[in-house]
Amino acid sequence: MVNLEKTALELIESPRKPPVLVRVKNAKKYFKLKKGIFSKNQQYVKAVDKVSFEIFKGETFGLVGESGSGKSTLGRVVIGLHEADEGEIYFEENEITALNKREFQKVRKEMQIIFQDPSGSLNPRMKVQELISEPFDVYTKMTKKEKEEKVATLLEKVGLGVEKKLSYPHELSGGQRQRVCIARAIALNPKFILADEAVSALDVSVQAQVINLLKDLQKELGLTYLFIAHGLNVVRYISDRVGVMYLGQLVEVAETEELFDHPLHPYSAALLSTNPVADPRKRKEKVVLKGEIPSPANPPAGCRFHTRCPIAQEICKTKVPDLVEIQEGRQVACHFPLLTNSKEETE
Amino acid sequence: MKLLELTDVTIQFQRDEQTIIPVEGVSFDVKEGETVCLVGESGSGKSVTSLGVMRLVEFEGGTISAGDIKYQGESLLTKSKEEMREMRGKDIAMIFQEPMTALNPVVSIGDQIVEAISLHTELNKAEAKERAIKLLGSVGISEAKRRFGQYPHELSGGMRQRVVIAMALSCDPKLLIADEPTTALDVTIEAQILALLENLKKEMNMSIVFITHDMGVAAEIADRIIVMYAGKIVEDGDVYEMFDDPLHPYTLGLLGSIPDVNGDRSKPLLSIPGAIPAQSDMPRGCRFNPRCAFATQQCLEQEPPLLAVGNRKVACWNYEDVQKAKPTGEVI
């Protein structure tokens, strides 16, 4: 009874909130560092440290951050390529962190991944046809003919001609190879795709083609994306919501437009201001951050950003700020979020 | 005044039986105190062009088979190997994308800078060391005295790039060639390095040839932009004019391919169909014609020359149509 009331209440409270596809709760992933002969304590790289967030069905959730921020590790934890040390991950409300290998294998079919370097993920000795039908061999019992038909439709879907099925990866351009990877990823009709820097290695003109393709496929197949990239313009273009990571933690989560218009976390603000804008008239004043991202093996105490933060106070050195929802749909982990200029300007 | 002048430069490589011509008939100049960005995608020939200026292609088995490169009015192609070695570092310095490949891993960063200084100046060891520490300070390395003795592996990528810049600037070069120096860095560090280059350029009255694939970076620092495609220059002009009013369909496509931070996200990006042609399969006529929405019969047959349009240059038969299409850009 109580439960029913609660769900009803939740429904009323957030009528616009779409259903959640992926829910990450307090995920933690540490990597052991090699221990020196004389060191007593085992040191860890805290790649992902107590991260919680949700990805809604049908949306694109962008994840940005500098190298070493843990965004790729987080992506891999979500999809089960890395086992989380702590925390829970739910896919369609099933806790996948509690599944055994065989049970997980079934869920895994629904979650696919596209990597940055397409040549690294394609076997150079296999033809495009074999590469794309590989997932069918693993998961289905299709006949040869069925597979051939399916490969042809997939090739068409990703904008490659059917005649390309007999090519080897080295005969294709970088953009075409990435299209093959995309075809493989959508072959089993997954619900969720992790795109880890999937367009970063491509030249801009080709990058635009692949981004358009990913957007079209999302509409057509109702896909949900977790889109990891360091190129902020690309992330803004493709994402519905964006999470900003710094040293293994999420510091801000917001709808794309809101984040890019009024970042609340000083790190988001600095990151966005340093993003090169393709307009020479907007050579703006930048928040050039002091120093570099500290080592994730030994992150600063308190707020991890305080060593580089332009507005840090005493409290930031000692107390860790929690990621809290301070406006509807906006979460930020900062003791002094940049609220003034966001509220007053808009109202 | 013209500091650097390239006229019809063609660079070729002999690989087995095949002759590869990554740069063909390239002409441009760089004025004193000017920042020129060479922009293009992979395979456009922008890096090879810059290696040609330093005559470094010769070490890779390449030759400058036609044209001339003049520095301060003097041809670089008639210089002997010794004379060229003398000039590199002293008059023209170069920095690369990956600083680790430019640094010796077993020599401290301070000693590496001292080495560069002693090669080109008469300073004694103590003076050279003093200058090296000063340089490290001026590229924004804190505690330069302590850092002097550190090795490259002890530094982060951004710091290493600063060391390489300090080394490049150690002999007050008049021209700095920077080949994608920020591509491997995070945006926050990239911003630091771009700001540093900008300041140093003003302080030392240097010219910079900056090679990048990123129109965003070019927009930040360029006075002038030169767009290259498949080994040729397709457009050359003032940075503001080029962004306001691109003349070449490729430039138009490049600008349209970048997701605009303020743009409409519901519209698809203006991508350029197809990919850059391979050396072995260069199209006849204009090299861009298979990907071009403006191509006419003439483009399939005749290669367009790089012609002046006002104070800009463009290699396109139909640039007037490109100008007309620009406001909506939807032709592509």
C-alpha cells in the first residue's frame, strides 16, 4: 500500500521524467598500483569514486571530462567490461551487478559498445560480411541465408553499399570502418549503446557524417546512448543531458542547454570557457585554470577541484561536497555553485 | 614584410616503385609578426608542407621537386646541409604534436635546453644555464630552478610541451612552425598553451605557422587561414572574412561540419559526403569535385588555379555560387 502511494506520488511529481534505463548507484572502481618494495600501503588509482546517475530511456547522456577524469572507466563499469568494486548498476531495473556470468551474458546482448579506434576493434583478416555476422554466430541460430540478408540490411542502414561486404577493413576509410563497427553494434537490436570517443579519431567532415548517422539510428531504433567524448561541441550537439567528470567523480549533471548556458560548477564553467569556438569574433576571455589535473592515485582532500578552483574557500579543503539536486534536473557537487549569474540573468 | 615565401612548391616521395606527391604547387607567404594557420584534414599535406619549409622532408626520403622556398628573401633550397642545420632552431624553430618524441628521455630538461642554446650562441655554460632557467620561467614552469634537473618522464604532457616550446624559443627564432602542438592535450591545457604562444609571439615579435585540423583552434589564434585539401591550397584569406564568407565549398563544408555551440541541435550537421581521395586515385579536374555540391562539367575536366578574389585567394570555378549559397548553407 505504502509502495503504491509512493509510486503514484512520484508519477505526479515528475510527469515529464521518462523511464530510467540505466541506474548507477555509488559505483566505485579502484585500480591497484604496483607496489614498491619498501612501501607499506597498497596504493590505488581511484578511477571512479562513488558515482551515481541515471540514464533515461531513449536519451543520449553525454559524459565529458579531461583525460584521467575516469569517464571511460565509468562507461566500462556501466556496461560490465569492468566489474565495479562497490555499488550497484541496474539495467531496466535489474541489478546486473548481482547477476552471474551466464545471466549477465543475456543482458549484455542489450548493451553494445563502439570504441574510438575502429581498426583496433575489427579483425583485419575478416571480411566485412563475417565481421557483421559474428554477433549472430554468438547469440542466434540463424541460417547462412538469413545472416546474409541481415548483413545487407545492416550495411544499408549504416550507409555502406552492399558491395562492401566483401571488403577487408584495410580497404575501407576510417569513417567506413566506424560504420562497420556501428553495424556490428546494432546487429542484435540492443537497447543501449556506449559510444566511447566513437567519433574523436575521425576527420571533421567524416565525423559529421557519423554523428548524423548515430542520431538517425537512435530515432529509428529507439536507442539510448551513453556518449563519452572530450570534444565539447560534439557532446553538446548530440546529448540530451550531460555529466561533467573530474577526478573520478561527477561534479555536475544537467540538461545540455542549461549546462552550456549556465554551468553551475566552477570546473564546468572553466572547461566550457576553454572550449575553442569556431568563430574568430568570439575570442573570449577564458577561465584559464591553474595547473593540471592532479593524480587520481592521490586526489586532494575535501573537494577534489579545490587546488585549481578560482573561488575555493577554506571549507572546500576539508569537506567533500555531495552531488545534490539544487534545481529540477540539475545536480551539482559544489559548496559555492555559480547560482547568482544563472538565476538573475534569466529572470 | 614577407618573412617566408613559398612559390609553387611540390614535394614528392619515392616509395618502392611508386611516386607519392603529398604537396603539389603550393604557394603562400608569411609576413613578419603574422600567425598563419594551415588547416586541413589528414592527408591534406599540411604537415609535409611545414616539414618542407625546414627541409626536413629530405630525412624522410622526400624531395622538394619543384618551386622555391625563400626565407627573408633568400632561397632555402640552394643552402648546404650545414647552412640549413645552422638555421634550424636559430631562425626557424619547430614544435610537434607529441613532445615526448622531441625530448631525449635520458637527459634532464634543463640540459636539453642548454644544449640548444650552446649550439647556436656563444654563451658559456653558466650563462646558458641562466638563460635556460629564465626560459623555463617564461613558458610558465614554476620553480624553474628545481625543474631544471628533472627528466621528461617526470612531467605531464602539458609541461613537456612547455619545455619543448622553451627549447624552440631558446635562440629567438623569427619563425615558429607548430605542428598540431595542442592536439594531444586536454582543452583546459590547450587553452593554456595557446595563450602562452600568443603572449610569446607578441613579446618576441615572432611569426607563427600553426598547423591544425581544428577550425576552432584556428579561429582562436589565426590572423590568416590557409585551407588545404588533397595536397593543394584551396583557400587563403583573413580569418574573419573566411569565417563570415567562405569562398570554397570545402571550407564551407568544414565550417558546417563543426557542431556550433549556439547552433540548432535538431538539424543534422552539414557533412561533406565521401572521404579524402587516396594518392593513387586522385580525381581529374578539381580534386574536390566528387564530394562537391557545386561541381559542374568544368570542375570534372579542368583543375581550378588559386586566384585572387579581393585580398583573398580561392581555387574554385564556382566560388560565386558558394558565396550566394552561404547564408543558409543548405545546398550541401
